[in-house]
Amino acid sequence: MWLWGAMCADGQVPAGAFHGSTTVVRLAALTGASSLDGRLEELRGRTVLIATKDQLTAALALIELDGVARRIVLCPPDLAAAYFPGVIETAGADAWVRDDAVPEENGAGLGVEVKAQPALVATSVNRQRSHETEWILLTSGTTGAPKLVLHTLGTLTSVILYQQARRPAASNAPVWSTFYDIRRYGGLQIFLRAALRGGSLVLSDPKESITDFLARASAAGITHISGTPSHWRRALMSGATATIAPVYVRLSGEIADQAILDNLKLAYPNSGVAHAFASTEAGVAFEVGDGLAGFPATLVGAAGGAVDLKVADGTLHIRSGGNALRYLGEQFAPIRGADGFVDTGDRVDLREGRYHFMGRAGGVINVGGLKVHPEEVEAVINAIPWVRMSLVKARRNPITGAVVTAEVVLADETDVAGERPQGAELTREIIEACRRGLPAHKVPAMVRIVPSLEVSAAGKLVRPSA
Amino acid sequence: MSVRATIVSQFEVVAGEQQRRLAPLTDDLKLLQSGLDSLSFAIIVARLEDELGFDPFNAEEAVEFPVTFGDFVRLYENSAG
């Protein structure tokens, strides 16, 4: 299967439109127009980095390049310039698609550069499938450098197609929207749900207020909308939730607690409110629409569905056609275990017939849907000369699910005479050092100076299990 | 320091740290027009819990999300009750 082919099923041109914040593109126009500067054929058979700030530009490039490129590498909009060389090398990229907002230097060494734009330009296009395109998604690794995760259109759509085959198509095609960026797994699922049926999608824009975004979504007639619990809390805080009247409201990417589910049910009494679990490596696990936090224990071990779930060593494991195939790069262990299951690393606890999410094993912190590896933050703090060691942990938070906190042990004063700031300056300087070296969501919200940290017999920091 | 003064002070400190321009904190100011993002609010709520000793969002019943600065202050003042 390939994306454009699926969008034109039964010989129909796709009926939908993709809405950016400033441009609307009717998908049918892609039959005789392109966003790729008339150079689609130059990208055929290549490994193409898609690195644009603008989401609509990236969405159009995905539609145009699936089945044409050998591999597409989907760079998130905030991918730091320093990580480009590693991504290019690991993926074996030899071409890229960028827009004006992404510096030319980021693509150093790539043979072919195509400047893309969200507006289509009429040109003759040969929409022919020649490749089973590999889709590479980026996910954050412990060092801060992204890990490259290999999918295909088949793995990315396996659960969607399973569900679509079992639910009759609505007489009115859904109009999807998502607060997510489609370069991340949760957003990409929504992009694919919309695109596969040639449907419509309203894309968010980080420069736009939530009130304006919801007004634009409403004007486009959205029926289905998805976001993280943090996105939805922000929407509730905007006071503008009544701007839209969706039939389906979806949460994913973070733990959906009972409070946010209740709040959304109050805001949208006539809508189905569902929370889903998925990860870049494991794919989609389930969707629960009963209004309760957690998921029914009956889903674990159930046979006959598209996805097998099991709980082992306290974490949720997933086996399905939606699992990623592997990481690119020699140094990583296989994504799937010997029995074909992917360990999500998300800890679950069984209470009264339901599993509840308890946070991440290995201490990974989820701040508003963005992953933070404590080790990465600790490395920045530990680089300060007057710091001996640090422990970075999650703290539960009603706005973003969690925030990052740090406990810091100072070096002996004799070792760093004269250098070390005093009093409140200490914690301020630590936060400043993190701010210089890390994106905002990884900077500790609070820092506590402690006399010591517990170290295990094996010489490792004792990390909290939650 | 009163609950309101503590909240005002945290808004100002976090806005400074996050290099965001804070709008004048009047009661009818919409929170999302205050100049702060979700992460800023997350930090404010975490620090207020340390300073005031409670987190009104973590109540037994779902609380109505505050829309204006005045709503936000009242949520804390009522929990301090």
C-alpha cells in the first residue's frame, strides 16, 4: 500500500482539505500540482530528510514522497542544529526538503535540496509508486541525541486500518484536528487517520493562540480532535472550549487522569471522550471510551484483536503489526523482545479490575507529552564545577502531568574556593546552567540542595521507582 | 504574605525565568493572555504547593479550570479557606 494510492481508493480524487494556519490546500489539487518546487522526481529512490518548521509543508511532503522516496526521515520542528549531522549519517540521507525557516547549513553534505512551501504550484506530476518507503521517526534518547525509529506505512497504519475495517465509514467524512505536531507519533496517527480516507485535517501552529486555533478548527467544521491531557488542560484554561462541538475527543501521549476526563466530559457532554495509549516504538495499544482513567484488565491477554497486551515486570508490553521494526544504528538493542512484545517502559498497577498508569520505569519523565531522560539533565548539572552529583526526578503536576525537579549535592567548598555562589544564588545558577544547555521542558522547575544522595552497593544512584 | 501576594510574586519570578513578558495581573486578565505558557503555569503550581502547602488542582473532585487570573487566585484562596 502507499499513501497517495490509499487516498485515491476506487479511482476517486481525495475530497478533503488540509488546513494550515495561513493556507488551505485541497488534496484533489495534488493531482496536478506539487509543494516540492517541481522536483519530486529528483527525490525518487532517495533517503529524504523532511525538515520544515511549517507543519502543512511537512504534511504535503509526506503525501508526495511516500511510495517515491526510499526512506523519509521526519524531523520534529525543534530538532537542534547540532543533531542534524548524526541524523543524516545514521539514516544514510542523501536529500532533504526544507522551508525558509530551517537554516541551509543544517543539511550540510546532502546532495539534493528541495525548498518546499505550503502552497501548491501547478506542474505535471507522475504519482507512481516505485518504492516501499521506510518512515523514520525521531524519539529522544538518554543523551539528548534523538534515536531513529524505523516504521513503514504498514506498521504506522496497522491499527487504524483494523479499526476502519470494523467501523462503517461515516456518511459525513470526519474533519480531524490535533493540538499535536504531526512530526510526533501521536500527531502522525491523526495525520494518517485523516489522509488515508482523503479526509480533512486542521493543523495547529505554535504561533497561534489556542482561542484562534479553536476558532479556525470550528470554521473548518471539525468533528474529531486529539491532544495530550496537557493540551486539553490548556484548552480548558482558555475558556474557549465551547468554540468547537466535536463528536469525538481523544487524549493520548500522557496519563489521562480522572480529573481531565471528567472536565472534558463536562465541556463536551455530547461527545465521545476517549483516551488512547501509544508510543513511537510500540505503536498504538488501545483506546478506552468509558470515561474512566486507566484501562480494563480484560484487554490484557485478550485474543483476537489487532494488538496483544501483556504486563510483565510491572510494565505494559505490546505486540502488534503497529510495532516499530527497529532502531537505526548498530548500538541499540532490538525494539522487540524474543516473544515479539515491545516493552513500553510504562508502569501499570492493577486495582479493582483496571490497570492504572504509574509513570515510567527507568525514570523517564513525561512533561506535557515530551520525554525527559533524567541522566541528560543530570549531566548538565554535574558539569558545573561546584556540583558533586545530582538526582533528577519527576514531580506530579496538574498542568503538564509532571515537571522536572533536581536534588543537588555540592562539592566540598575547599575544592572550589571562591567559585561557588551563596544562598538563593546557588539554585538560580543551577537553573540558569540548565537553561543554557537544555530545552525549556527539561529545565528543573525546582532545585533542592541536599547533603547527600543515596548510592546503591553497585555504585549507582538510587532512583525512585515512580 | 497573603495568598494573593504569594501568587503574584510567583507569576513574576517564573515570567522572569522563562523570559516572558507578563501582562499586568488584573483579576479579569485571561491566563492564556498573561504571556505565560503551560510549562510556566506548571512551575507556578508546583512552587505554590511548596510555599502554601497545598495544590487545589489535586482535590478529590474535579476542579473547574481557572480562566482568568482572578479565578486562579480564588481557587487558591478557597482551598486555603
